[in-house]
Amino acid sequence: MKTEPEEFSIAELARKRTEPWSGVRNLVARNHMRAMSLGDGVLFYHSSCSPPGVAGLARVCAVAHADATQFDRTSDYFDAKSTPDKPRWDCVDVEYVETLPSYVSLDDIRAEPALQDMVVLKFSRLSVQPVEPAEYKRIVAMGRRKPRASRAK
């Protein structure tokens, strides 16, 4: 799941503990959320930053339900075509699991042979994407490695 850290970061999720993953307004991304199950692991990906990459882990703690922001006229995500009887947009709730000791940048993902088929390398603008179990495990292993030593002079 991708988010811009200025809007909602792994640090903010760590502080809040749980949060609805609201505001998704892409049908493919929405459908990926609809396919999520309780307890599914989430790679928390920071996008639109330098460098983009996986900053931490979350877990689905509530399956797909109507995204309340679609009904809120003051929200940037308001959708006049949505009604409580016929919502168009869903969200899942996620809970914080951990901030990874080593940030796994998009360049790190690109450089890892085992990750060459990841959806993020093919459809980089999609905010919610499926990840294969082996890919998830590899990213977690990369993120839990010891942080690289700083090369300060």
C-alpha cells in the first residue's frame, strides 16, 4: 500500500496504531482492497518522496467496508455519485506492525533478482497492489537487515 509520507507516514500509523486506508479512488486499487483478508500483511510504501520505498509493515485489521470519505462533502475524496445505499468506494483498516530498521528503496527492489516480477515495477502509480508471498518475505528480510553504516566524513 502506497502513501505519500507528507500525507500519512509509517510514523503516523505507529502513533495512531490503526487507521482506515481511505481515499483510494482507482477501481483496480479498490478491487485489490476488496480481495484482502483479515490479517493480511501490508508493505507500507512511501511514494512521491526521494527515494520511494518500503518503510514498514502493517496488517489488515478490518476487511473492505464503505469508505466514509466518499460521503463527506468537505473531504477531498467526496464522491457525489456514492450513496450510503450504493457506495462506490471501499477501504480496509490497517494496524501498525513495525517500522523496518532498513528502508527498502525502489532501487533496492529493482536490483533484487527475486523481485523482478513485482507489480510495483510494472504499475508504479497504483496505490494498492498485490504482492506474492515470496516477494513479501524477501522485502521483509531486506528491511530487517542491519542498517548500512553512515559514511559521514
